[in-house]
Amino acid sequence: MVAASSIAVITVGFASWAYATLQSPPAPQPQPRAVNATILPPQAVLVNSRSFAALGNNGTFRQSALTEFFNPTNTSPPFFQVFDPAFLRILGPSATVRAVAANPTFAFAHEAPIWLPSTDEVTFASNDGGALGMSDIDHNNQVSKISLKEVAAAIKAAGHGTAAVNVSVTKLDLPDTIQMTNGGTGPFNGDLILINSGRGPLPPSVALVNPSPPHNTTVLLDNFFGRQFNSLNDAKIRPGTNKIFFTDVTYGFLNHFRPLPLMPNQVYRLDPETRAVRVVADGFDRCNGIAFSRDGKTAFVSDTGLNEGFLGNNQTQPATIYAYDVDPKTEAFKNRRVFAYVDTGIADGMQLDADDNLYAGCGDGVHVWGPDGTLLGKIFLGTTSANLVFAGNQRLVIMAETTIYLAQIAAKANKLSFP
């Protein structure tokens, strides 16, 4: 955390950017405040980059991107950290964020969030091989779900304010072909697309799973021309097509539940009809999250080389999101360029909204960038978020290991399902 005494922060007005040296957290605001004809939600805090651009010889600087967070206002999470006026349009005047499910002893909400419109439920997977995940080379992780109808009822019963609620979490009883689920997207023709890292000699796979019991499962792919993948991580359907793009990375080995890797860290394209698979991007330290622009012409891949598993963390390695043009014929990723570099932790799972703003789970919550790569703001949780998903318009469901958060904001969702 950056020392509050070293940084000035705006408390009112984007035009005037009035500064105040922070000796204590700002007083809570019971009502939305007007900011240049834009409403600042009660849980939002404005931070002007000019207030911390030069800390001086006596400034207090962060030494770690993993254990020291950038919270110059010392505001208690969860809250919205606003760096650019455009973030207020994403939030809307009545934005809120709160915990809706929690279990402090179990990292039940790690990755693979999928919203099911037909039932208004979100499915997700527990941490695979990490802290509090209760999974390892001898034990599979868990796929579960929550009901957003139950969340809405709990919030209504809680009354005004943004107090946390804690709804029930239901485990899905999946077949043994599903091992260490880490990614998910869809629905795809009504089914979940689960991206599985594999466990021990059991292969990583891309699978279709019926969200209703008995959860009939079809494994679409579990090898690359006879060789097992390393440990599949994340996936998206490219908009306008039925093609599934997924990342493969060595984290299974680095988290002690997969054998020595046999292939590079790469991004693949799978045709679910022909089952043909090909590499579309390589050259990563550790490719991780993947997403597409609304028109499918731009792909985004995060490189999380900073996180080296049992080798530790190396802050000189990538914590970077790259953008690519998608070749209209081959669908290969080309013209790689830096989209954003993450200031806290790594960019894990990613989503885009209907305006092509990019959201990523990072070390202190969810970071939001505009289409040009400008950091607009954060949904600051004070803890790691590995993934997130829009549950229709104006609802963002955030995975934060032992807690699930719901951000109710103005942004509209980008379509992830097929058809």
C-alpha cells in the first residue's frame, strides 16, 4: 500500500481535481455526489493520476506488486476506484458491490464462471491445486453454482445499503472425465464448455457438460495429435463463429498436480464440429486468460509469467495483456501488441462489455480498461480475483477465491454464448 501521507487524492470534481492530503479515510457518503454532471456512486472514490505521479525523494514506494496494494485513500473494500471519468459511465450513479457468497475455509470460487440465462444461475470452479483449494494430484476440484434469484431475494431482505449476504452454494456431481476444471464459457447449444487442466496422468480436456443432472458430458478434445496438453486454462467462443479458442499453460505442473510439460505454452483453436485443432498464437511466458472484442476481430491474451507456481513470483516477468488481430481466414492471431500492464498481481480471467471495455481479475480485484488500453478504474476488493462473468446486463459476478461478489453497474454484457 502507498502511504496516504505521500499522496493527494481528489475528493470532488473532475474539472477542478481538488486535492486533499489524506491523513485518514474519507468520510462515508450517504448519497450519490454530482461530479461534473456525472454522479459518483456512494461506494466510489476518485483518484487523480497527477496526485501520485511524482512522490518525491521522501515518498513511500511499493516494493511488491503482490502484497502491497495501491489504495491511496485507505478506503475499506469493496469499493470502486475511479481513475478516469469514463469509468463513471460504466458504473452508473447507483453502482454497488457486495459479497453474496463466502466460505473463509474453502477457495470454492476460483475460475470458470458461466452464466446460465435459462435458470439465472452462475456455475464456477474451486481453486485447482492452490491455497484452500482442497485439491491436489490425488483430489479433484469442485464445480458449483449459485442462484442469482436467491441472491436478489437475499439483497432485498437485507434492506438498504450494501451489506454482504451469503447464499447457498450447490455442488455439481460431474463424471470422472472432468478433472481440475479451470476455465469455462458458454453456454454452447445449452451446454457448459468446461476447460479442464487434468490431474496426474488423467488428460486435460475441452468438454461439453449439460448443466442439468445427470450432467451428461461429451469430451470434445483431450490431446494434440496423440500428445497430452500441459494443463488447459481458459477459453472463449469467438463471436460470430462456433470456434472455441483456449489457452494451454504449465500451471498444472507448477502447482504439483500434472507431469512435466511436453509442449510450449500456446493458444489453440478448436472446431467443435470437425474436432480439428491448431495453434493460433505462441511466444508466451505463461498464457492465461483469453477474450475477444465484440466483433471478434481482436483477441486478447494475458501473459502471467510473474506467477511461477512453486518456483515463486518474479516481478520482472510479464503481467501483461496482449492484443492481436484475428486473421479473417485462418483465425490465427497476428500483429501482437501490448494492451495493458497490470500494476497489482496478474491479469487472469478476462471479459469485455458491450462497449469493448476490458475487465480482468487481478491481484486487488477487477481492473477495467477502455478500448484503447487506458486504465479507467478498479472494483477494489483488497484480495485476488481470478475471474468474472457478466450475468446479463448490469450484473457482474466476480470470483474471489473464498468469496463471490456481485457488482451492479450500468455496463451491458458482451454475448458469450453460442448460438
